[in-house]
Amino acid sequence: MALVDVTINGRNYNLTCDEGQEEHLRTLAGDIDRKVCALLESVGQIGDTRLLLMAAVLTMDEHLAATQRLEAQAKALVDLSHANQAMKARLAESDQIAVEAVEAATKRVEDIATRLARA
């Protein structure tokens, strides 16, 4: 496990993470620090615990909104996939109808050519 020093709202914290995840943890802590600083500007100094709690709640709200958008996009993708499959089926059916029409026209032309040849 790696030990990472991060600063949030001017306070230093020592956190552990898996090896190789240090920079990611610093980035996450930086995001939290920016959120806490923004809260500090809007609500004032209400204590580190409350600021961190509010930052966590806001972060979870953003996470939930992103999850809901992702789920909506996944549903839209499934709907598009089903529509695509339906269109492929309709296209295949249209192709078959066109083939049958061309075959019928060809037969008629051949019949006419045969009758003309006999005449």
C-alpha cells in the first residue's frame, strides 16, 4: 500500500491506496478540495466535518445524476438496436418483394418475347 499526502481545506491528510494509484488519489482529493473551497465561499466556515459531508453529498448527487444519464443512454442504445434490427428485417422483406417483382416482370417479358417469336 502506498501512502499519499493530500490537502483539503488547508488541512493535510495521509491516505493509503494501492500502488500505482497515488496520482489518481491526488486528483480525487483535489476535486474534493475544490468542492470544499466552493462550499466555503457560499456557506462560510461551518467546520471541516460539515464541509466534507456537504462535499460528499454534492459529489454523490453528481454521481447519481451521471449514473441516471448513463442508464438513459444505455436504454436509448438498446432501443436503437431494436429499431435497427426491425429496419433490417423490413429491408430484407422489401428486398424479397423487389426480387419477386423483378422475377415476375422477367417472366412476363419472356412470355411476351415467346409469343412474339411465335407470331
